Amino acid sequence: MQFASSAQSVSLVTDRNIYAAGEKIWFSTQLSIETESAVLYADLTNEQGERFINGKFAIADLACNGVLQLPSDLRTGTYYLRTYTKEQLSSTHFQLSQVELIVVNYQSAPLTKMKTSAAKSSTKLEPIELDTRIERGIVNLNIDGLEAGEYCLTVVPRNTFNPVKQNISVDCSFPEARTFGFTEKRSTTLKGSLLDPSNKTPIANTLIVGSTMGSSPELHLGRTDENGRFILVFRAIMPAEVVYLLAPEIIESETKFLVDQEFPSLNIDHAGKDIVMTDSLVSILNRVSFNAKMNSVYGEEAYSTLSQKGVPPPFTNPTEEIVLADFIALGSMKEVFTELIPYSAVREKDGEQFISIYDHQFHKPLENPLVLLDNVPFINHNEILRLAPSKIKAIRVIANPYYYGDEKINGVVSIHSKNGRLGGLDLPKSVELIDFSGYEEVVEWKALENELPGKAALSNTLYWNPRITVGNNGLHLNFESGQQQGDFDVFVIEHSAESQTIMQARLRINP
């Protein structure tokens, strides 16, 4: 169902507004209302709308925290980080949240004139002095006067965080919503069309198999509609993954998959004014650039990767599972299926060989079972049968009809090679490989530990916590300063749909 406008908004806060190329952007979002979307989309564009990086992140409890790394060759200039959901993209009009950033890269080009948006601040914060002690590189931070609750807190070099450029709300018109929008209720989706390449006509009402390889393989089924359109839902696919697509019911003719663009082209008016390159701003850019270079050489990564939510592999309850190492080695895969694998056989027809199975309950043949090698579907079984058994680790068989939603599969033969990469076979011609953006790794900020000589906390962001809880006694926080020194700003942002900055404080670390 499509809507003319969306009431949903996504507030967005980053750890700062000035970065060096190659640094990481830490961000935190809060959704305004209950949502069916399970995925947050984030991308970085310039004033012309050209996209440089993007990512997908899991939404939980109306919130999402993440990190994106700037390309090391990104040119000096003004950029915009923005976040949105597919639920918003199902509307022709919605409010888009973005943060205006300045990126400095002295290796790409000298400083030139840059643009800034005309955003205005509704409140003016008066910086306060904090009760702060620094002992042996440990900053003891005490903030009183905050109401109990959850906040976002960032500690960064002076004047690198600008509340006015955070969480800028802009009107976004999106006429393509009627063809693009689809609320991702469970996880990230792959949408596309299946065509006959000979006449470029859609292929309707045919089964689609989509699968991934790797440590967390997935396999999902869908069916094309009357226009050849299909949707596959993946639950825990990781970044830089590829998806293998097959239309197993079409054997005699070729097929062509056309996958929809994942990230939309959103045209937003960034009309603003020129940034005045004052000595003060140049000094800030120099400091950020120098710290970033030093941190890339001597610093430690300021984050840790959290374990991903596990997704059970496909077909966890096979009728039989045979590990070939438990048996005497056989000379061919045909012998393996004939002698070792229950409920299976190899048939021949018109000079072609086919792997077949029998229903273990009714002892009837199951025609055209789904045959997988390392979770990649194969129609041409001759290729698999030519493999040496020594390359195969195990074979699982589901010897009965298998139901996936409304789809019925006549059993499954899942073959696992020792190297996990098709046992050295090429990808079948009937299978198309599609690049697909999955979830970014789940990360969290961690306190830096200077345990090794020469290692130092040199990151421009001294501390970042998108979800810090403040009790009735205020906020009392300890973190390492490493070899950092100079003037820093402390910002406390209310964690709400508006994400208002409610406190700015100053911190000085003396050498």
C-alpha cells in the first residue's frame, strides 16, 4: 500500500561535523513513531547528490547506531550524511534527516570555497566549565543538572561539532515511491524482475531461488508475479555479499535477472552560502587532518565488533546426513549416491545424468529435487557428478516434499565441499551472481587501552556513546585521553525523535 506522505521521521546525530578523509563517522538515530521497517539506510552525498558511501543497519527498539568509513581519496568539500527507511520511501513525500559534514583531504586538493546550508539554530547554548580531573591519562568527567534518562554524548576537539548542522530536517519529494517503496518488515530485501533476454519480455509465475555462501548461508524462495517481479527477503546477510539467483523451472531457455537499485536517487535542494575560510577554520581542519594521520599510524581502533545475530543455516533437519570421511573412499560421485546416500539415485536420460531421490515415507520418486553445492543451486547435475569424491565433505538429503511458504520443493540434496567454494567448479551458467549490500557489521565504541609502547589514543573523537544512561546523581564518566591534549568540547544530546542538543561543556587537557 502506498501513501501520499509519511509521518515517520528519523533523527540523526554524528560524533562531529569535521572529518579527515579515511576516518570513521559514528552516528546514532532515533525513529519518531513505531515502524515496521527493520532496516535503516544511510548514505553520504555531495551537494550535487552524488553518492560516495552507503550502508544498511538493523533497527531495534526504534533506534539504530552505526559507523561508516569515509573513502581515503574523498576530496575536500561539504558532504551530507542522511538516513531513512523503506517505509519512508513508500511515500511520495517525507521528512529526511541529514547532517552536514566538512571533509578535509590535503592530498586530493588544496582548500577551496565550500558551501554550507542555511540551517538555523532554535537555541543558543552557553558552554559551561566541567568538574574535571585528569590523572595518569584518565579523564574523570562529572556532569550535574541532567534529568535521569538516556542521552548521546560526544567529546571532540574544540569547534568540530556544530549543533546547527546536526539533524537537519529537509522536505523530500520522491515520485518514484510507487515503484520503489517496500517496507522491510523483517530484514533486508532484494527486488527485481525476471526477463526472457531474447525478446525482453517478463517471465511470470515462475519459482526464484536466491542463496548466499559463507559462514552464515541463507536460501530463500519467491515467485514472479504477472509482471515478472519478485521479492526475496534475507535475514542476516553481511556487507559485500553476493546473491546467487536461479529460476529452476526454466531449463530450455535463458533467463536474465534485473535487480532493482537498493539506494534511491533523492534530489534535495542544498542551496546555501559559501563557507568563509577563516584562519580559525583552517586551524581546525589542520588539527583534524594531523590527528587522523597520526592515528592511522600509531593509534588503536576505537571500536569492537559485536557478534551477529545467528540465523540457522538452510535445511537444519535433513532426513539423512552422510559424512564421506566415515566411509571407505569411492571412485566417483555416482557411486557415492548409489552406495552411500540413502533415498537417492542417479538416473540417465538422453545422455544426461540426474540426481534423484525417493520419498522416505511413501517410497515414491520425487521429481526434480533442489540440488545445492555449497548452497548454490545446480540444474546441470553432470557437473557435480564429475567432481572427485575426495573434494566432498558431506551430503544432506531431505527425502520428502519441503514447504517454504506457498512453495513446494520435491526434496533437497545439499552437498558440501571441503573448500566451501564449489569444490573448484565454475559457477553454473544458469545461475546469476548479483552484488548485494547487506547489513554492516554491528560495532560499539570501546575505551582505548594504551598497553603497548607507542600506541596512543589519537583519534579525533576522544569519546562517543550514543546510548549513555544518566541516573538521579548525574553523569560520572572515566575515559582515557592517551596522548591527546588541547581544548575539547563535550556535547550532551537528548535521545529523542528531535535529538536536541541540551548541553555544551568545555574540557582542556594540558600536556
